[in-house]
Amino acid sequence: MLEARGLTAGYGGGRIIVDGVDIDARAGEVVTIIGQNGAGKSTLLKGIFNMVPVRRGSVSLDGAEVFDQRPDRLLAGGLAYIPQNHSIFPKLTVAENLRMGGFLLRDQRLLVERIGEVEAMFPILVERRDEYAAGLSGGEQRMLEIARTLLMAPKVIMLDEPSIGLAPRLVDQVFQTVRTLAEQGKAMLMVEQNVKKALAASDRGYVLELGQVKLHDRADRLLADDRTAQLYMGARPGGTAPSAEAPEGRP
Amino acid sequence: MAQALLEQIINGTMMGSIYMLVALGMVLIYGVMHVLNFAHGVLFMVGGYVCHFFFTQVLDSYLLAILGSMAVLSVIGLALERGVFRRLRDNLRMQVIASLGLILVIQNGVIAIWGPNALQMRITTTDIRVPIGELSFTLQHFLIIGTVGVTVTAIWLFLTRTRIGTALRATSQNAEAAQVVGIDANRMYVASFLIGCALAALGGALLGPLFLIFPTMGDLPLLKGLAAIIIGGMGSIPGAIIGGLGIGIVEAVSTLYIPTDFRDTVVFAALIAVLLLRPQGLFGVRVRGEA
Ligand SMILES: Nc1ncnc2c1ncn2[C@@H]1O[C@H](COP(=O)(O)OP(=O)(O)OP(=O)(O)O)[C@@H](O)[C@H]1O
Ligand SMILES: [Mg+2]
């Protein structure tokens, strides 16, 4: 479904951040990329989505080469991306944020229909429809981002650290949502620091180190693998990201 | 006293409307492109000249001359966005230098074409007087207030009710997020420059007949518009609208209490006071992008 071959990406200045990565995610699968801070995980996703200035390699979607397509074309073609930084529009209402998720949909009836569908999936968004998105809690903002992505009915969704900064209960909820979407036939490719929980929710995993794939295996094997454990479990007990300071709850 | 106050409030609302047009255009461009376009004042001025040209040489209709001026400035805006500012994206220092350079180029170009002396534009609305009690104003005063009221309302509806307008606001709030939902940044740049320059032209075309048309006529509107968007909170659209109107009224009313020469000082004293007491501006948020 999504396949990157020999993907190399950077920000210019001669430094290569992602170095010849082969990675793929198939329909119905959750695939997780783990690796230390600065390993190049985010740059890898950005590189796939054509949002970095320097890149080489190939990217295919459903067998078609899409390496040179602009992000809006990729989105229209069924590949969605949720960046690591919050990507909501803080001073648009929740409803407006959702509508922007369907910006590329010309068919307004279809957009309204799909908004109805995702609102049924995420009832909280209906409740707070007319509030500024900035007023949502961290977990609700993540849900809004995922919901917004679904409006384009993507075949592949890339998520960069969807659980960052969330309380444990909400982390489970996010991974549950990711699994559900995979069961609906989407390919889910996520980057995570929350190694244990993420791998537990995944089918396969990649370990990225200094911009290269160091390990690639079934998620359960990676979980059991000493090298993974050594590299990541010890360093991050519980797998909570370092910036997870604020637990759930509204200001 | 009440009469004098009313007079200054009406004068201030008129000038404030002009500042509002300048501020709204600048804040749209700033929000979407992160360009603080100091050349906005000379575009305002060119809008006055082009309106004068159309009115005296071509059309003999003030309304059509205004629309013609807005159209010409939209095209100029498009060319500036494509040719200058898009290339300097994310390079704040070069943008500032470029916009200061544009001021020189455009101002000298205008002097080369039309000469350094002020032009006069005689239209009926500046001759007709509207009496209010013992006071009387030109019809142009109310034409300005009304036109700006309608225009700003239309822009507001565009920004809040339409797909493209919402996308413009979205881009100014979070450019990366706009990209991942498929909004083409270049199209938004074009839209913001087009609207901003058309609004500047409208301002010059409305004010020109009331005062005169001269090469530095855009300087004060630029400074006041800039003050308005800083007071309103950089990037805030309601802030720019209310800031522009507020500055117009405050400076006009201030002339009742202090010498007219200090009018501009009052505006900048207010600006400094706001910056000291509420650095993010009246409607701004503390840090761009954070809510
Ligand atoms: N916009 C940028 N410009 C230049 N260098 C960048 C940029 N973004 C990231 N980098 C550099 O690229 C390297 C990899 O960053 P990246 O964000 O891909 O890592 P990551 O694995 O996602 O880390 P984290 O776990 O902290 O999110 C880092 O050294 C970083 O400094
Ligand atoms: Mg990252």
C-alpha cells in the first residue's frame, strides 16, 4: 500500500537526516517506527509526505510512484499525515477545523456526510463543535486531528507520536483508535516513543537509528528482543515521552 | 462642547475607516505570509493616483475609477507577491529591506510619472455638504464611512463563512497544519496579497478626493495602520479592525484637548502604553501559534 525505497531526506546544509530507508505499510496493518530522539523519525514521515527540502528515493502508493507529488496531491491520492506538533487550528472552531480537513473535497454533500460519520465516531467533537479548538484538552485535540484526517477517507495514515503528552488512559484510547482504523482496512504508519504500548498495538515495527533502519521485525518479536529492550525500555520507563508534563484535563 | 466632540467623532470615524482598510490589508498579508509589508503605504498612494488617472482621463465615473484602481493594484500586488515576497519567504530581514526598497522605487516612479506636486480630484461628493445640527460635513465623509463599513463586513463574511476565507485564517494560524490538510500555501499568499492591495487602493481612492493626492499621502495611513495592528495584536483581524477605528477616533478627539500638532504623538503614546501594559496587543495571544 505505502512503500518507500531508499528514502533519503534532510534540511539542506549537506547534512543527511534520513539515509536510504526502506519501509512499507500494508492495508489493515499498524506499523510503528521507534528510535531515539533525533534519530530522524519525524523527518522520515515528512520526507514521505514531500515536506522537506532535500529528498531522494522513491515513494509509492498502491503501486503508483508518487515521490514527486505535492502534499495536497498525496492527500487527495489517499495518504494522510498528522505531524508531531499539534496541527489543529487553534482559533477556528472544532466544526471549522473539521471542515478544513475536507478542504480538498469539492463535493459539499459528501463532506457533510463524512463529517456526520466522524462525529459519530468521536462524540466529544459534537459536544464542543462551536468552541475554539484551542480550548480542547490535549487528548481531544489529538482526536480532532485524527477525525479531521478521516474526512479525506485516506487509505494510509501516518501519525507522528500520537500519544505524546497524553495521560495513560488516553494513550490507550489513541492506540485503540489506531487499531480500529487498521481493522477498517487502512494502513497505519506511526512514530512512537511510547515503545511498549505502541508495539503492543502494532503488527510490525522498525527501529531507526541515526537515520537508518537498524531492526525490522514483527512487533511481538521486537517487544521481546533484547536489543529493543536495551535501547528503549530502560531509557524510558513506561514509555512516557519526556515532554509529557501535563496530564489530561482542561486548564 | 458636545458639538465639537460629535464633530471630532465623525472626523475620527472617517479617518479610522481609512486606517482600518490599511490595517486589515496588512494584517491579512502578515498573518498568511509573515511579511510586514512596509510598502503598503505607497500602494495606498498609488491607488489614489490610479483612481485620479481613471477618473480624469478615462472613465469620468468615480465608482468605476475606484474599481479600476482596485483592479490595477490587485495586479501590482500579484506581481509583487510573485516577483518579490514569495522568493523571500521565511527571510524576515530581506523582506523588510525589500519592502523599504519598494517604497523608494514606487515613490520615485510616481514622481517621474505625475510629478512631485499634489493633484486634485473634483468629484460631487466632496462638494455636497451634509448638515448635522450646527455642523456640516462633506458627503464624502459618509461615503468613506459607509463604503468601508460595507467592505469590511464583506471581508469578514468572506473570512468566516467561505471555504477559501476559512483556509486563509487557518493558514495564518498554523501553516504546517494548513499544508497537511491540503491547502496550497501559494494560493493563500496570492489571495492575501490581492485582497490587501485592493483594500489599500480603495483607501487611497476614497481619501484622495477629500484631501489631495501626493507622493507621501500614504505615509501616515501606513504608520497608523501599523500602530493599529500592533495595538490590536499582531495577526488578529478583529484587532486590526477595532485598532484602526480606535486610532482614528482617539487622535481626532485628542485635538479637542491638546494642540493638533501632537495628534500623531497621542497615537504613538497609546501604542507604547499598550505595549507596556499588554505586550501581546489587545486581541493578541502571547505567542504566535500558541493559543
Ligand atoms: N526543520 C529542521 N531544520 C533543520 N534540521 C532539523 C529540522 N527538523 C529536525 N532537524 C534535525 O533533524 C534531526 C532529526 O530530527 P527528527 O525530528 O526527525 O527526529 P525524531 O527522531 O523525530 O526525534 P524526536 O523523538 O525528538 O521527535 C535532528 O538532529 C534535528 O535537529
Ligand atoms: Mg519527532
